[in-house]
Amino acid sequence: MEHDLIVIGGGAAGMMAAICAAEAGCKVCLLERNPKLGRKLYITGKGRCNLTNHCPSEEVLANTPRNSRFLYSAMARTSPAWVEDFFQSLGVELKVERGNRVFPASDHASDIIDALFFRLRKLNVTIIQDRAVSITEDSGVVSVVEGESGTYPCKAVVLATGGVSYPATGSTGDGYEMASKLGHSVVAPKPSLVPLESEDAFCGQMQGLALKNISLKVKNKKGKVVYQEQGELLFTHFGLSGPLVLSASAHMRDFEKEQYTCVIDLKPALDEQKLDARLLREFGENTNKDFQNVLGALVPRLMVPVMVELTGIPADRKVHEITKGGRRRLLETLKGLRINITGPRPIREAIITSGGIKVGEVDPKTMASKKVEGLYLAGEVLDVDAYTGGFNLQIAWATGRVAGECAAAYVAGRSE
Ligand SMILES: Cc1cc2nc3c(=O)[nH]c(=O)nc-3n(C[C@H](O)[C@H](O)[C@H](O)COP(=O)(O)OP(=O)(O)OC[C@H]3O[C@@H](n4cnc5c(N)ncnc54)[C@H](O)[C@@H]3O)c2cc1C
């Protein structure tokens, strides 16, 4: 059976594009290389899928540090409220959590995938498991998608193959290659929302330690604060991870030229004066105890040897022997534990790929390629990326919808 439209990639953007095109009356075939659709969606939000953010479209744009202007039109057409209504109309109950993050009420990402899958089936979208390898054009118009196992003639194509992070989910950058062969430029992919590496040995010593309610500041080499937030952080064998660190990494956009330092305030609720009073009280009540024992009341166990090392106060020093200068060093370390960052973890470990198909070569109103007629692009394959909070999926839904609807309108126009 010949299809009007081939959608390449059964992720968030591709499924939305296929649904919207089919709703507009287009004969759609969805090609997905994996046996199941939405493999990446399945692991989003730790398996709970933070599918959007309950906020106005302007806020989505404000949370998109890269090429947000390109998304103006798509977000005006498809707001987070539209996305919420869409999933609710498919029978998925939703809930809003801290930071306006929207999740399925069941806490199961699979509910989102199932809802999309049943809608695709209802609309008679053909779903084929095949890996697309190239898109052929004929006199500047797309005509065929070549797959590893089949050939798919068509009038239009939506390319929604995602980025290159978490490649085990199927997103391995195939779309970049297919688009480049059609004349598109690809901005070199970089990791974003990614754990950070440090050569400071104490990170490894504290491996597995999760700190809640700490404050993190990231400074560049000029000492300018590029990120500051309170939340949760995790020490690992390579450096730092956890929600706060992933969010911070999106603001550290120039690892080639910059040197970043993370500064952790372990006691953000206490200013220096209050913390000093607390230390004096702790010391006063334990004058004959060893320093390391008193530290145990101030920081987690795994951090005690690190504090000993960083303050230079011997572990067995009696508390009454600690000088004012020693107490000051302890206070400064508690309020500003410095970690030098050497770089991000590899892109395969990043939540998001920053970079991708250059947005200047795509019409923001329709997601149509400016290089070849009949080609539409959607989702993470494009050079757009946002912070955490459901914004990246919001981008995938919004661009997927525009690409699907506009591809369907294009096909209808050609058939007239
Ligand atoms: C661990 C993790 C957690 C995340 N959590 C969240 C979250 O809670 N909220 C949020 O907003 N964002 C989250 N994200 C980001 C979000 O998942 C992505 O932004 C989103 O999935 C992008 O959608 P997409 O459709 O463009 O690409 P993808 O979801 O990557 O889908 C692309 C699809 O194309 C298929 N494909 C690739 N090449 C081919 C080919 N040649 N032929 C056929 N098929 C092909 C792939 O197999 C894949 O199924 C998370 C990401 C990760 C890795």
C-alpha cells in the first residue's frame, strides 16, 4: 500500500506528527526501528514521564536556552494546555507536581505511550518496524524513503529520529545523516542535562552520597555565577550527578573555552553568623571530643574524612584545641565546598542533545525544510533544547504537531 506521508521515528515527536497528519486525512506510515514505539518516552521522568509543564507558552520559551525564537510559532499553536487537553481527551488522567511538572496520574510513562499507540491504531496509521537509511528526492521533492528492509514511496516525509543521547533507545543520530545528504547543515551535537566530571578525588570518596536541600552555585572562570539553585545532588565515582547538577549543566554551554567550578552550600538555611553560632554551640557541648566525632553531627558520615582533609584539622584533634582560624575554615568549607569541573559526561549519558539540524534551514511556521520540498522536521533532531521540567517533551509535541499537520496540508495540496 502506498502512503502519502512517511514519518521516520516513533518517539514523542514522530507519534504526534503521525496522529495529527492522520487526523487531517493523510495516509500515514510510521517507521520505527525498535520493535516498540516510544522507547525513550518510557524512561522519561524516571519512568513517570514529565510530559509537559503547566505554564503559558512564553514560559516554555523562557526555559529554552537554545533557539527559542524558532519555536514562537509552534508554541503559539500548541501550548502546554493544548498538550494536557490532548492527552486527557485520549483518556489519560494527569496531575501537576512541584515546578508545574505534569505527569500521568498513574505515575506510569507507559500510559502516555499506550494512549498514543491506540490513537495511531484508531486512525489506521500503518506502523512498520524498519530502520530508515535514506530519503530520496526527485527534482527537489522527496519521493522515497529507503529502509533496511523495505522501500517506501511517498509524497512527504516527517523526520523525527531524535538526537544522539541514550542511544540504546534507538536515537543514534541517523536523522542527521539523512538530512545532511539532502543539503541540511548539522550543528555539532553536544550533551545537555548531563552529569559532570571532576578530578577532585573527594567526589569519588563520597560516591553514592546524595545531598538534599543544598544550594549549588556554578561559577565560570571569571567568577560569574551562571547557575544557582537549591535541591538534590549526588556524588559519583566520576564527579557529580543528580537533578540539580543536570539542570546546572544546561547553563554550562561552553566547556571548550570555560572553566566551571561548582560551589556547594551545605547549610543554605543558616547564614554565616547563624552557622558560626551553631558551630560554637556544638564545640562548646563537646569540648573533649575528637573533631571527627563532632563533624558527624554536622555532615553525613561519608563526608567526614573529606571535611578533615579540606579543613586541614586532624581527625583526632580535641575540639577545645581547634583555633578560631580552624573553625573559620570549617565554616567556609560548609558554606562553600568547591568542586572543579573538568567537563560533562559523554553525550550518550545526556538527557538531551544540544545541537542538531540547523533551524535557519527550517520554516518555523510549518517545520518544512527549506532545502527540499516535502520534508518536515520535528523534535530533538532539530537544534533546540530546553531545561528540565517537561519542556523538552513539550517541544517534541509542539513541533511534531506542526510538522504532521503541515505535511498533511502539503500532501492535500499536491493531490488537488
Ligand atoms: C533518561 C531521560 C529522561 C528524560 N525525561 C524527560 C522528562 O521527564 N520530560 C521531558 O520533557 N523530557 C525528558 N527527556 C527528554 C525527552 O525524552 C526527549 O526530548 C524526547 O524524547 C524527544 O523526542 P523525539 O521524538 O524528538 O526523539 P526520541 O524520543 O528520541 O524518538 C526518536 C525515535 O526515532 C527512532 N529512530 C531513530 N532513527 C531511526 C531510523 N533510522 N529509522 C526509524 N526509526 C528511527 C528511535 O528509535 C526513536 O524511537 C528525557 C530524556 C532521557 C534520556
